[in-house]
Amino acid sequence: MKLRLKTKFTLTTSLLVLGVVALTSTLYVITLTHQVIRQAEDRAQQVAQKVFFQADRALADAVKEGAAPASESPADLREYVRQSLFQNVGLHTVIDAELGYGPLIYEVTIVDGNDTALVSSDARLLGQAVPLRIPLKQLAHSNFVDQLRIIYGPPRVYAVVLPFNLGKEPFGEIRIAAQTGLLRSEVSPGLRRAGWFALGAVLLSTLLAAVVSQASLAPLARISAQLDRISAGEFDLKPLESGDELGQVSTKITQIGHQLRGVREIFSTLRENLNQIMSGLEDGLLLFTPDGRAVMVSPAVEKFLGVPADALLGRPADEIFPAGHPLRQALRLEGNQFAPVAAAEVVLNGASGADPGASGSGRRVGLSVQVITEGGTRMGSLVTLRDLESLERISTQLQLSERLAALGRVTAGVAHEVKNPLNSMRLWLENLKNALPENQEIPQQAVKVLDTEIDRLDRVVKRFLDFTRPVELHLQEINVAELLAEVVGVARPQMDRARIEPVTQFPGDILTVNVDRELLKQALLNLVLNAIEAMPNGGRLTLTLARRGEMAEVSVADTGCGIAPEHRSRIFQLFFTTRPGGSGIGLASAFLIVQLHNGSIDFESEVGRGTTFRVGLPLAL
Ligand SMILES: Nc1ncnc2c1ncn2[C@@H]1O[C@H](COP(=O)(O)OP(=O)(O)O)[C@@H](O)[C@H]1O
Ligand SMILES: [Mg+2]
């Protein structure tokens, strides 16, 4: 059972008061009971004393009147005393008066040495043996509980006894009996008073405690409301204006609120940064708690495990990599515990649920596990997954673009150095042409050949210069599908001529990229023209557009001759061509253009079956 603080406070106060009141009431009742019994004893003693004096006087009166015992025998003496007492009116008056005075005295009897009643307030006892009563002193000396039990139990008779002598000789006793039932009526009002007092005190204290707790706990309710607001994200609070401890607590809560706001801001910035970093990662990262639950998963993990990162969060390692999982052995996972793995390589095939777009045979994945410890305590484990093939591809692309840049630097100079001599050669050739006699066959022929060769050289240098000239990009947002349709339109006559059937596969949603429209169109057209040239006897040209994460991917697939393995590393090089009349500029410039747009370009090819070029471009935000 949960009690409110106010109720607890009230209840405790009431109980405390009840305890104190019960204690004082008990003491009061004990004293009262003692007093009543003592009074009863005193009174019985007084009565006994009075009766004693009166009895004494009665005997003296009898002597005065000349009465005397018949003989010295004890029986006659006894009879004489009985007569003297019994006939004395004063004694009877005293006895009656004492009995009538108050309810306490129950019976007054004078007995002889054999306990036989000589005089008694109860006429039935006269001449009878009077039973011995328990002394009232015994009740006075018994403990409080026994006293109450006796007083409130069935009525009992107690007595005060005063020995009664005749001359020097003991003769009998005066017995004053008091009844317990009569004591009850003396104690009860006191008990009742104590009861009412206790009840009153408890009620009053409960009421007071309720009022006081209400008043003193009110600031607590406001502090609680303050905390509620902080947990709801309202950090700028004013503290309660009160100088006591609650006011201090409230001020501290306000300070905590301010600190919390700072912490939350730092935390959300951190989280944002972390998410940004994670989403930009090519590697799949999984961070596990010491008990093996995934607490951070980078989006790239989906490429390796085929499950979205969000779906993995909070799941135990044993569930993410169940027994039989292709990565499990390399991860050295025991239950939910990772062991450190410096570097391992695993081949994932399509069936493992990895990248659905992966090409059948499987891909190589690099894997490492770092166990994070701090001061000897295990803090967690970090699993890193890396696509080794795409790494290799990226490094070839990097090499290519570096080479391209170097080429650009070299050729720029060379081109200028070649262009000027070429111009002067052409001038001198013109002069030579005019100066040659009309009829000389061979020099005429030679000049013609020189002329065309100089032209060819000039064109090559021009292309060189074109290629290496720094380009200025005119970026605009374009719909990639539209641009592709345009490219197909431009290449349509060539396709018709070669009996090539174009197929387009565009997604339902619009993909836009921020690019230089003319340059990109040129690059895509180069790929399409190459594909057409690879299928002189007809075939199928498939243009596909798809979204891959944050990229738009265009693929140009043909069913042509394919690229021989020994040419694959060279096809992006400037002036590399295998075609008679080819320039070797198409792919080089496509590569350059894609690089300028922070894109990627690669290809897959199989001799005799066809080639697919893939261009990735960052989607416009
Ligand atoms: N779709 C393709 N199929 C087969 N080979 C291709 C394809 N695209 C390009 N190539 C090869 O790459 C070489 C370079 O192409 P490119 O730079 O466009 O120059 P060019 O078209 O002038 O030969 C081509 O000569 C050809 O061998
Ligand atoms: Mg070409």
C-alpha cells in the first residue's frame, strides 16, 4: 500500500500522540486505582477504629451498670461480652451509620476467638462462624493489572481486621468487609475520563497534523511540479521564493535544470554529429554493450547483413549472428561475448542475405573486432565490416584520376610547346606549296602528306588542350530520367542503323541531381555510343536508373563484344582505343566529367556477352 506523504505525516503524529496519551492515561488510571483502594482501606480502618472505640465504651458501660460475667469460665466471659456488645445501642448506631454513610463498606462484624459473630451488620451471621476474608492490604499491594481484573471481575469481598483485646488478653476481631464491585463505581468514571481524554487528544492531534502537513507540504507539491516540467524539457524555471530548506532544494533543482539543458544540447549535437559520421561511413560499424547488445549500428551495415540498421539496434549479438551465420566463426563470438579479431576476411554470397544487388559469386568482406576496455573493465565491443572489393575499386579509380590529373599537368605544357611550332610549320608549308613547280609529282605528294599529318597533329593537340583545359561547371538541378531520354533520342539514328533495340528502366520516383547538364549529357552519350559501337550486328541496349542510398545510379548495358581482360585497366586512359578510327577520348572524358561531379564510374564486362557501365551521382538534396 502506498500512502501519500501527508497521510503518513498525519498518521505518525496521531500515533505518537496516541502513545503519549495512552501512557499518561495509564499512569493516571494506575494512580487512581491505587488511590481508590487506599481510600477504601483507610476508610475501613477508620470504621474499624470507630467500632473498636464504641465496643470498648460498650464494655465500660456494662461494667458501670454493674453487669459481670456469670463465672470466670471462658464461655461465660464470652457470653458476657456478647451481651454487653449486643445490647449497646451506641454500637449499633455507629455500625448502621457507617454502613449507611457510603457504598464502600459492605459488612461490619465483631467475632470472638472462634470466628463466631457476636455482633454483625448482617443479622444472619449472628452466632455463625464467619468465613475468613482476604485482607484488603493484599489487594492494595497487588499489581495494577490484577487490581483492575479484580475490580472489573466478579464481585469479591476483602476485609480490614482489627484485633480486639479483653484487658490484656486477645479476645476477638473487628472485621470490616469491603466489596470490589463497590470499588468499580469509584474507578470507572476515572477510566471513562481517561478514555475520552485520549480520544479527544487523538482527534485533535490528527486534525492539527492534517492542517500542518497540508501547509508544510504544499511547497513540495510545487517542487514536484517543477521536476515534472524539467523532465518534460522545460529547463528555464524560476525557483520557489522561500528561504527555508524547500526553497534551497527548489533553487538547486533550477540549477540542475540549467545544467541539464546544457548537457542535452551537447548530447544532441554529439548524436547528430555521430549520426552524420555514421551515415557517411562506407564501413559497417556495430557497437555492442559489455553484455552483447547492439547500441550503435551504422547504416552501411545493411549492405553486409541485409537488415536495416534500425532493426538491429538493441538486439543481442547472438541473435544478429546466429549459429551458422557466415560471419559468426570469423567474429569468434561465444554466446554474446566477442573476442578481439585483428583482421579477418570472409566471402559473403548472395544467399546470406547480403546485398541483393551483389553479383552471384560472392564478395569479399573484411572484418575486425575491437574489445574496448577501460581500467581493465570491459566497456563494449566494436565490430567493423568492410567491403574489400569496393575498396579496391575505389583505389583504382583514385589511381586513375591521379594519373589523369598528372597527365593534364604535363600535356598542358607539351601542347603549347607543340602548337606553336605546328603553326609555323603550316605557314612554311603554305610557302613551300606555292614555291613548288607545278609538274613535280613527288614533292607535290610529299607536301600533301605533310599537310594532312600536320592537320592530324593539330587536331590531336587541340583535343589534348580541350581535354586538359580547366572546365567551369554550370550546375543546375536536372531530372536524370529526362536527360537519359534525351541521350537516347540523340543516339536513335545510330541505333536504328545497327538494329539495336533500346530498353529503359526508370524508377517511379523522380531522381534529381545537381550537375552541368551539357557535360553530363556528353558523358552519358559517350557511354551509349560506345555500347552501340560494341554491337555492330545489333543487340539490346538497356538504360537503367535506380536509387542507391544517397546516389542516383545510371547503368548502360549492352549485349556486345565485351572488353578483353588485358584492356580493362586501360580503357579510361586518354587516347586508348581498340577501334580503327577511334579517338580514345570518349571514356577518358566521361571519367573526367563524372569525377568533376563527385560521382563514380565503373564497369563489368564479359567477352562475347556484353558490358555494363555504371555511373553514380550524388542526389540533389
Ligand atoms: N561498351 C563497350 N563494349 C566494348 N568495349 C568498349 C565499350 N566501351 C568502350 N570500350 C573499349 O574502350 C575503348 C576506349 O573507348 P573510348 O574512350 O570511348 O574511345 P573510342 O570509343 O574512341 O575507342 C574502346 O576502344 C573499346 O575498346
Ligand atoms: Mg568512344
